[in-house]
Amino acid sequence: MTETNFIHIPLLPLRGLIVFPGMVIHLDVGREKSIQSLEKAMMNDQQIFLAAQKESAIDEPDVKDIHHLGTIAKVNQMLKLPNGTMRVLVEGIQRAQIKKFINKKKQFFVEIERLEDEHDDLQEEEALMRTLLAQFENYSRISKKVTKETLASVIDIEDPSRFSDVIASHVTLKMSDKQSVLETVNVNDRLNKLLDILSNEKEVLELERKIGQRVKKSMEDTQKEYYLREQMKAIQKELGDKDGRTGEIAELKQQLVEKDLPERIQEVALKELSRYERVPQSSAESSVIRNYLDWIIALPWKEETEDNLNVQHAEKVLNEDHYGLEKVKERVLEYLAVQQLTKSLKGPILCLAGPPGVGKTSLARSIARSINRNFVRISLGGVRDEAEIRGHRRTYVGAMPGRIMQGMKKAKTTNPVFLLDEIDKMSNDFRGDPSAAMLEVLDPEQNNTFSDHYLEETYDLSNVMFIATANNLATVPRPLLDRMEIINIAGYTEHEKMHIAKEHLLPKQMKENGLKKGNLQVRDEALLKLIRLYTREAGVRGLERQLASVCRKAAKIIVSQEKQRVVVTEKQLETILGKPKFRYGLMEEENQVGAATGLAYTSAGGDILSIEVSLAKGKGKLTLTGKLGDVMKESAQAAFSYIRSRADELKIDPNFNENYDIHIHVPEGATPKDGPSAGITMATALVSALTGRPVRKEVGMTGEITLRGRVLPIGGLKEKSLSAHRAGITTIIIPADNEKDLEDIPDTVREQLTFIPVDHLDKVLQYALLEGKNEGK
């Protein structure tokens, strides 16, 4: 190609890079068009035109995306890399400007005009070169990015144009500044422009160095990880930026003022805020104070919801959500009525006691809905540490308030319904007794000044309606029980379970399993069979699980067999759920000698307890099996001693204790059994075995015995009666002192049972044993 100002040459667009004349650099080229341009250049005197893209992110640049002024370069070396890209070594030769794009399909091919350097005053150029060199030397000392070799090579350059281009290529500049230098053809102007740029860069570097020194002074060897934060602080200070720590403190202060805190809390919070402002941000105490202020802001101090004291509305809501449970509902309505009259009443402390699955937790949620209060629940199961209730002192790392304050934060009001779930599951160890800490929470006379160790200020809990739940009151400490009003929920009758299943559980499970109203029908007789033969519980949790299983099976039938409706009858129930898990009516099928049916009260509700006695020739050894507790063992000893003392009246061999080994067994030996209500049952089974008189199969009994044969009262009569009814027992022998408790038993159950109050074991034997040996067998 002849040496002319206008030449045709391939174009290589550069991303994020500008090549100056005289500059030698390696380039990695991967775009197809660019590779085609390189190959064309190798066939065209190895010359190529290098021009920068305006936006480096563009993969397929067009004419408008490329700067028109660039550098003619020579391709000195080209190497193909394994990943398909080309690595080329190019050397900038001369400035040039694109006049016309000839081809831009397979590769860029352009017509360019060579640009010659323009010179004005040569003496001025010399002065500018010296000044620029001095600036460059200062820049290299401050930035430490320019090597001594580079500086030496720049000093040896005498050509002003080449001198300016080499300096521009070694100074860290923005792309726009480099392109501006490249486009300046006049050498004097180019030198002036570089002087301005270097002067500005030198000021920025000086500022960075000053900031670095300030940060370095404020750092210790152990605080190097805070370097970036400190640098940012120094930058903010230099720029006069107030949005850092100062802005944070101003925001906290505004939140504290807007919160409308009690006067003493406001005073404490502002004092802590003042400390927070003085403490260095890198200090561990800074985060402790910040967390404390966040808790003060997050807790409700005066916010409260307005109670809906309409008794009729509350009754309607409670009846919608729960069937039965009349005593609990009556107590809640009494509370609302009194509050409506007095306009001020401290929140009652109710304790819902009963077996699992009877609806204690859901009832508390319904109470909150009925009186328009927020609801919050915390579980106390497994809590061993007193700090879980009272909070940790702020001297500990990771300290936080106790569960009561955490619950109040979630409630967002000062008068929520606060459920303390599983209060009987708390225990104590070396970390303190959490039940003792609960005494202040649950005492209406004290909880208006509840003290949390973390807050270190009193908090008013008197407007909170606390509701506790427990399965077994025997494990709740007496002082704690004294502060609560106990409401026993014994369980549900078959009639109540039927209603609950039809009105609540089945519709809920149908919805959860994607069934519509017409897709599934469970007949009443099938529902009754499910209750009797597939569940045996005081509550309805197991019943809900079985109904969920029915819904899932129905969903499968509807999807796989493309049916629109599934009807579950009594006969089909066994196909769907498998063989029955229980036998309805667990009473003995025949009158048995040496076997009596007792009634027990457990944390899961009432249950029946079969007690068996066998005799064998021996020397009077008494054996007790069935994993019995100490109380039941003592009941057996008392029954044994009473029978020995009354052997003649009972027509028993007076020397039976010397001639027979006696074995008393309570089946289901893997289950621990204890309690003070099996005395008369053991005595009846013993007398039956020793006299050969059978025990009536339809009779269940409960009561403790003394050495003189008196029958003592027991607890849990309602639960025991329900379990007897479930087992098919028709007659129950109870202590005479428990006759007053019969009114607690539901009418539907009481009408189907015969209760026999007794005050002495003689009367028990009169009703429980048949006359004559083996009669009725």
C-alpha cells in the first residue's frame, strides 16, 4: 500500500482499552468479527486500525458505538489460544480518523485519514515537557504504580508527541480522559491537557494518602479488620457527609421522641443514646447499647387495642370455634361482663388443664378473637433457665430479654391475650428455677411492676390476659397453682366428638386436601365407627389425623378413577383405614375370678385399668408387677392387710398368707402406673381370687382404701367416667365423698351410667362380687 493520507484498513474495536502511538501491548481477541479483521490485517501489511468502543458492555458494536479517532497499529505477533481466542501483540504507529465504513458485515473495514501532529511554539513545548516530567515524577512517587524503569524511559524521550503519549499510557485515567488525550492532535494542547489531568490526579492521591494516615493513626494492631470502616469515616469527614453515625443517632432520637415512652423510660433511653454517641463504633459496647435501644423502641409501652366487650358477640365467636367446653366459655363471658360494668379489671390468670388434643391452645386463640385482642403464644416446654423468663443481664455477651418481653414485642400492644403453653413442662437445674420467676408474672398484685434483667426497668403486665395450659397439674409447683384459676377440660363425649368432626374437623381437612364440598361424604355410622374403633383419646387430635387419612384416600380415588363423589359408609371404612386399632368396650367379656376393672386418670385423660390376682401354693410371698409406683404398691399392701384382718367375715382361710403365694399384676407392664385410686380395685380382685367369687364384668371402680376398710375420695372423676363410658362399662363404684362431683359429668354420659357411692369396702364387695363360686361363668 502506498504511503498516502487516505488508506483502507481493517478495524478492531477495543473494549475498555485505548492504544496510543508508540505503545506495545498484548490483546486477547474473541469476537468473530474482530478475529476476521485480524486475519484480514495479516494479509494487508499487518496493519490494523484500533478504535475504542463508547460502551464496553456492547458485544456487537455498530458504527455509532465506536469512537472515530483511533490508532493505526502493526500486528507483530498472533497466537491462537486453546479456548478459541486470539492473543496478538500490537504496536501503535500513528493517529488516524475514520472517514467511511466500507464493510461491517463479516468484519469492520474502514477508510481512514492519517493525522499528523501539529506544533505551535517549540520553546513552549520544551517548557511544557519539563513541567509535565516534574509532575509525572511526583505522581510516580505518590501513586507507587509507576516503576523506576518506566520513569527512566520517559526521561530519555525527546520527541514531545511521543513523550505525551507514553505518559498518557502509564497514568491511571478514566477512558473518557484517555480518549480526549488521543483526540488532541496539537502537541502543545495535548501537553497542557496532561498537565491538568496529572495535577488533579496528584491532589486526589494526596487526599487518599492523608485519609490513609488518619486511619492508620486511629488503628491498633488488633483492629485491622476495621480498616475499611475507618477509611469510610475519614472519607465522610473529608466530604462533610452527615449521613453516617450522626444520621443514625438523629434517626434513633426521632424514633424515641415519636414513640411517646413513659417519662422514666424516655429518660433512660436518651441517656443510653448519649452514651452510644460517645462510644466508638468499633467497641463491643456500641452494639450492646444499640440492641438495647432497639428493644426499647420495639416494645409496646402505651399502645393497646380497644376491647370488644359485647358478651353476645364473644359468645357467638366461642361457639363458632368450639363445641362444648361450657365452663370455660362461661368464665370468659363472666370476665367480659365484669369488665363492662367496672371499666377496669386486672387481667385474670386462667389455667386450662386437660389432656392433649382437647383444644386448649385453639380456645385461647378464640378468646383473643372474641374480645378483639392481639394473640401471642410462647411454649414453656423444656425451659430450665430462669433467664428464659427474666432475661439476661446486659453484662453477658449475646444478652437478650426473657420470653415474656419477647412475647410482648410480638404482640405490639400492652393488652394482648398471652398464652403460656405447657406450663407443667418447665423444670429447674443449676441455672435457676423458671417456675419461681413465673410467680411475679402471674400474680395480679405484682405483675404491674415486672422486672426484666435486660431492660433493668419495670414493665406493666397488669393489662395482659394470661392464659396457661397444662396436661398434668401434679407437676406444677403449688405457689404457681395458687396464682392461677384452674379450669379443667376433661375431654369430649362421643356425641361431642361427632359434632366436632362434622362441623369443624372434616371441613377443615377437606379444604387442606383439595376436596370440595360435594366430593366427599362420610356417613354418621362410619364416623361413629371411626371414633370408637380407630381412636381412643380424650381429645380430638387423633380423630383429625384419621379424618385426614380418609380425605387423602378420597382424593386419590377422585384423581385416579376420575370420580366426582366418594361416599364413606361403615362397611367401606375398614377398606380405607385398615383393620380397627381398638376394640370398642374393653370391659371383660365374662365375669372373671381375680380380675377387677379400675379407673385411672392420666395426663392423656381417663383410662381403664385391669387388675389381676393369681394364687399358687407357696409360703405367703406377695409379688407386685406391672411397673407400679410406690403409691400403688402401698395400696396393694393396705388391701392385703385389710383382708387378713377380715378373713373370718369374708370367709377366707385365715392362714392364706402362709399357704399361698399371691401375685398381683397390672397389664401393660411397659407403661408406668401410679396413683392413689386403685386401692378398692386391688382389694376386690384379691377377695375374688381368695373366695372364688367372680367380679361383675360391667362394673368399674375407683377409690382409695384404709386399713380399716374406709373408702377415700379421689380426683378426676369426670375423666374416669368418660373412659368408662368409652369402654362400655355401665356401673361405676365411687367414693361417697365424690358424689358432689357427678354434676360435672355431661348429661349424655351420666344418663347411661349407674353410679354407686360407697364409704366402706364391704359395700364395694357387695356390689362388685357375685354370690357363689364361679357364678356367671
